[in-house]
Amino acid sequence: MVKNGKILIAKADEKELFLLPKMANRHGLIAGATGSGKTVTLKVLAESFSEMGVPVFLADVKGDLAGMVCEGSGMEERIEKFGLSDEGFSYKKFPATFWDLYGKNGIQLRTTVSEMGPILLSRILGLNDLQSDILTIAFRIADENGWFLFDTKDLKALLNELSNNNKDYAEEYGKMSPQSISAILRSVVSLETQGGDIFFGEPALNITDFFKTDTDGRGMINILDAQGLIGNGILYSTFLLWMLSELFENLPEVGDLEKPKMVFFFDEAHLLFKDTSKALTDKIEQVVKLIRSKGVGVYFITQNPKDIPDGVLAQLGNKIQHALHAYTPADQKAVKAAAESFRENPSFSTFDAIMELGTGEGVISCLDEGGIPCICERAYVLPPMSRIGGIDDSMRDNIIKSSIMYSVYANAVDNDSAFEMLKRKGILDAKEAEKAKEEEALRKAKEKEEAAQLKAQQRAAEAEIRREEREKEREAAAKKRAAKSVASTLTGTVGREVGKNFGKSFGKFGKTLGGNIGASLGRGIIGTLFKS
């Protein structure tokens, strides 16, 4: 509850422990074993911030924070014990907006693949270093080509484009193994089966919509239903880390304010750092350090402070430590580490106190006006003003649908993005390929026709040559026959004349001899004619 402009957290006998609003953005830690009272402490802080007009974001892991929309009850004994009735304590209900990544128990909460970015998305997908590098290159290619990555089908279309046209990108971006791309693609499909196809899309969350107040000026308590989401610790923690990053990147520098602009509660914080690379852990530490200057306070809720890396733990100035139990030497070491993180109170042993705390009791130390941790005190946390526990489905549904945010985010929108763009590119490529195929067929047909024409011309030329040769042969044969006929006639005539003359002179013998001589003379003449 708020008292004198400060947040009254707990009481120890007559001593009151406060959290100063202007130190609330120095972050904080709520730790303790199961059942020690962490959830009630979270509620008390969230209610107080809301009363001061500071919006809050928290995750409802067990479903028992939804009761903040109803007035509390059953705390009369503790109210009387702390004397809170005289200090203005009363049961109240608080303004709340319910959100859900799956859109079942709250307003659909979405972000785009592009806004999540390759580093956080690689963590969700469980990629190795090589696959993460390929995914980073894929995002760059999409950005350079104007291919918008809104949902998982956009990402799958991009990965298929890189796999099918690997050679086209290899020269500029390096070789990307189709096997590695296929492994990333399988991880995306696996994410879809876990609800990733619902979570990634549009309209994407505008982070400033968390910065709302109701008509009475109380800060809106934004409750993320994480009952189903907590089963996927990687998606849960990465989404909350993305939210922190979005707040850090989008909010202006404001320095130290009288009260935070927003307070962010990270329940089950150990999931944030589980199996996290050093690079990502360093990024978280950087965001936690610097987001203070944006007016945002971050409070981690976990079972043991050792779940938080030292670099982050050192940034948490406001600490509420509930009971821890030391059953083993390792447990005792953890309790000792938790005790040593406090500024020692000489009136009691912090180590012993942490193991002796009852439910709702804690060792508490907050920053003073100068930003210095106060000496720790052992005290009981105040009871919440709202109901402890959940609400029924009908009340939840009414609250969800009466919110102005419901009309903004309820219905998904499928804008033109990488999937449609690459589909058009594929159709265009197919048309160009078909056109090229047709042109190639026409070219081959033309070449075939030209070859056939050339062959026909060659055959015609060869036929003409053969015809001319036959014509010459016929002419030669005709000349030969003509010459032979002339020779035969001439031979006969000469022979007869010579024979006749010899016959007159020498008788029968002379006739025969004259015929032979005439024939020889005829042949000689014929031979001469043929030579000529």
C-alpha cells in the first residue's frame, strides 16, 4: 500500500519498511522457496505501483494473479496484527488487462519475426552457432530485398528461397549448406506446433499500449497468462527478454524520475538464464543496467538468488528474501551467498534468519534516498488488497472483451510480406523459365530447319554435278560411236578401192592383199582422227 507517497512493503514490530518510488527503477529481487510468499509479495508491490499511477507488467505463471481484478478478503487477522485499518488499508480491485501469446486466456499478443530478430529467434529455435549465422544472413537478405518477415510462413518461404537458389547468393553471402537451412526449417516447423504460428504475426504489439492508466489515474496491471507458456521455458523467457529489449529501444532517456514509468516483473527468472550463451547473458546484463535510465524498473522473482548471474544480481538494489532451506552443503552455500548479499544487521544473523523465516516473512533491504542499501530487516510483508487466487472464465472473458485493446489486437491481419513476394517471384521465375524454354525450342527448330535446307541444297548441288558428269559421259560416248562409224565406213571404202586396184594388177592374191592393206590404212586414219 502507498503511505505518505512511499510504498509500504512490510512491518517489523513497530518498524515500517518502505520502497522509495524514485528508487524503484533501480530494480529488485524477490526470492524464496516454494510456498514462502513470493507471489503475495509480488502482488503487494504491483498493487502499490498501480495505486501510484505506474503501469505494471507481470506474468501469471500459476493463474493466481488474475484475482487482482477483485477485492480481497480473509486477511482480517493480519490487518489487525499490523494495525492497517487505522492507516487507510482497504480491500480493492485493480484495473487489469489480460494478455496471452496463444490468444486463449487473454488478448492475443503478437510480434513479428523481424521484430524478434535473429539472435533471440535463434535461442527460441535452439540453433547452433553455424545455424544462427545462417539465420542472421537470411534476415539481412530479406531486409536488402524488402521481403517483410511477419510470421513463420514468411520465414519458411525465405529459407526455401535460399535453399532452392543457393548458388545465386553464395558469391555475395558465402555458401549456406542446404542441410543447415533444412535444420533451421525443421526448427521453425517445430515452433509452429508449439503455437509459434499464432504468436508471430500482425497486428504486432505496440509496446506503448502497456503504458495505460484507468479513469482514476491508477496504472494498468498487464497480466500475461503464462500457465500454458511456462511449459516452453525458452519461448517464455525469450519473449519477456524481447519485451525488455523493446522497452529499452523504444523509450526515450528520462534519467531519474520521482517514480518509474513502468515496472516489469519477471517471474520464474531462472528460465531466462538457463542454457543461455555468454553473449546473450551479457546482452541481458547490459539491458538491465541501461533500462533504468528509461524509467523502467525490473524485478526478478526466483527461488534462489544464485539463479541470477552476478553481473545482473549486482544491479538489483531492492531485495526481499523469503525463506530458503538448506538440506545439503550446496544448499547451505546458496543460503550463505544470499545472506552475504545483504548489508548485515548486527541484531540478528542473516544466514540463520533466512532459514528460519515463516510464510510471508522476509529479510528486506531497499535503497535509501542516496541510493545506498539499507541495513536488512526481518519483517512480515503486508497482505494484498485484492483477491488471492484466480477468477472464473466468464469474468475473464468479460474483462478481455471490454478492453479497448481487444478491438486492436483480437483479429489477425495477413499483410503482403515475404511469403507473397517470394511466391510472386517464383511465378515470375517460372514464367521466365517457360519463356526461355519456348525460345530454346524455337531456336532448335530453326536450327533444324536451316540444317535441313542446307542439306537439301548440298544434295541438289551434288545431283547437279552428277548430272553434268553423266552429260559429259554421254557426249564422249556419242563422239566415240560417231568416230567408230566413220572409221568403219572409211576402212571399208579404202580397203575395197585398194583391193580392187591390186586385184587388177596381181589377180586373186593381189585382191586379198589389197584388202588387208586398205584395212590397215583405214585403222591408221581412224587412230589419227581419235588422237586429234
